[in-house]
Amino acid sequence: MSRLALVMALAGAPLALWEAQAAAPRPLPARAPALARSCVIKPPDVSPLFPSPAEAPETASAPTQDSEDAGDDDEDDDEDDGEEAVPGLVLPGSATCMAISGTVNAGLQYDSYRIPKAGDAEPRPAYSWPTSASFRIATSQDLASGLRVGTAFEMMLAPSKDAPDTVTISEATVTVGTMTFGLADSRFSFWTGDEFAFSARLPGRNVGLIAWERDLTERWNLALSLEDPMLATTATIPTVNGRVPDGIARLTYVNGPLTLHLAGALRDVPASASGFGRAGIVGATYEIEVGGSPGSLTAQIAGAIDGAAYIGSSLDATIARQILVPADSTRGFSAVIAARREWTDEWASNIYLSRYQISVPFVDQSKGKLRIDRIAANLVWTPVDGFKAGLEGSIAQTNVALASRVVPASLGGRLLSAQLFIERAF
């Protein structure tokens, strides 16, 4: 029987082998490896609330997170968005565009003081090596409904003698459609001195906010926001915590070379006689050509009553926050005139003149005053995108008349600064 069983087993072996091979899964056809696709993060293309009849059919919502396969029709739109468009990548298996960017800034700075009343306390001329670095991550995704969802996170490292390892979070936001939530620049601000080296090391004033922004027409844009200065992480003037957030309304108008900025702020100040602080700003930029070379001219004036945090540049706020206290009732204004000239494709120059003035009425009817006059100019070389180097100089004249305050000697008188700087962006 054993021989018969063996013969039958050998006879059935080929059939069993064929059935096993037939049951085995067939290998899948070869596929190309999944690769990341390029994309662009830019403001959502949302139709205006009040479109003109001639352009109403063309203003339908369209996705603005573009892949490199989108075609040539979007190239003009990308050029119009200019610096607001940020290149990124769509990772395999994801529909989210992610962009990573940042800057590294370093320089050699010389400071010279002249403070007649300081005597031996006058700071001596000194050299320093200011450095800073920023890192930003932004994401964007268009849902099937056309709703845009995005995030942004930016931090900055600017070492100094007093805080060598300080990291500052300058932005942390979530955007859903036309709404923005989180930590961001105040919607009140206009000119921030982006063309100058100090802006790379002293980020502008930020706030905790809930903001809504929408185009009213092709040229007019409206932004409304609730802002809390107490949540700010960058240099700002001390303020009394209000019972409700500050209210900001902003209108911007863009027509060819002209950009107009109008904004107002209303804040709750419990210690104020009226109970409210207010501030307003008017700013304009006009793009011009001089001798065939492009340039621009910017003017801005802002005023505030019990709202000192809304006026002045980041440099002015750095000085004022060392003198003022949250309980101070203030009246003040700031004004700026700035000009830019591009001499060639690689060389450009910038200049600005500003005044910042704050008055502090005291209980005894006397008045204190802080005034800062500043002029600065630079020459910038940009041989390739993402790299620039330059020479910058500034003169600041500070007058402090606060009899009841102890003011550091370095904050009064004249400060002459000069620096060589280099910046790399990625």
C-alpha cells in the first residue's frame, strides 16, 4: 500500500504545483515613484463684495495653490502677487502646500554717543556684531468647497548681551477663508522700514488678534480686527490691560502705482477720563521713475491719545518702553517720509526721515515729553535673489524731559550709528 500511495502522490504533484502557482498573487505593474510637486502659496482669489458689472463674470473664486502643471495662464497672476507669493511643495499623499523660508542677517556696527549732560556716564563709542535669524513655516490647502485653510509660524533669534539665547515668536496664525486667528502684525501698521537693516533685527509690533479681511471692490480692501497688545511678543510700549480687545478698522486703496492706507484704533483704557484711547494713521506710497530707473516715495503720519503703542517705528518703541509705564496717559504723533531709488538691477538706495513725539501730562499739571528725530540712509547691493549686502548710517537725536523718571544716560542726546550688513534669504 505504501508503494501505491507514493505513486499516486507523485502523479498528483504536477497538478498541485499548477494550482498553487495559479492561486499565488500576481505582482502589480511597476509604478513611477511618487515625487513632491511644486506649488505656490499666495492670497486666496476671492471675488470682491461689490464687483463691477464688467468684471463680475471673471471674478469667480479660483484655487490659488498652483502646481507646476497648471499651465501658463497663471503666470500673470503670480507676477501680480509679487512678493506675497511664496514657493512651496506638495508632499506625496497630501493636498497641503507647505513653504519653508527664513533669513540670516549679520553685520558690523559702530555707535557713537554725544550726551552733553551725561558727564562721565556718557557711553563710549563701541563696535558690535549684531546678528539675527528668522525661520518661517506656512501651509495652505484649498478644500473642495473652495475654502482656503492655512497656517503660519515664524520665530526669530536675535542674540544680545542681556539675552544671548532669546527666541521670539513673531507669528503664529491659523487662517480659515477670510478669517485669521492668532499672533500676527497689527492691521493698523503701514510703513515698517523693511528696506533697512534695523527691521531685520527688531521685528515690528505684533498682537494677538482675530481679523477679517476682504476686497470691497477691485481697488478697495477692508480689514476689521480685534487685537490684544498684552499678548504681543515683540517690543511694544507698556499698556494698561483693557476690559475688551482693541478694535481696528483699516481701508487700503491700490490703483497702479498708488497705495493708500487708512486705519483707526479704539481701545478700552479704564484709567482714562473718557474711558477710551484712540489712534489714527494715514499713509501712502507712490511708485515713480526717475531718469528711467524705478523708485518709490512713502509718507505716513499717525496720532494717538492714550494709544502710544500704535505709533512710531520698532526703534522708537524700543526707547519709549524704557521710559513710559503702563499707567501713563499719553498724547503723541509720529511721521515718516521715505524714498527708494533703484540705480541698476543690482544697486539701490533708501533714505527716511522721521519724528516721534509723546507728551505725558502728570497729576501736578506739569508735562513730560519724549521726542526722537531720526534720519537714516543705506546703499544696498543685490547681485542675486535672496542675497543682499550694504552700508547703512543713521543719526538719532533724542530729547527726554521727564523730571520724575530715572532715564538711562544712553537714551538722551545724539546717537550716530553706521553698519555693514549682509543678509541671506532662503
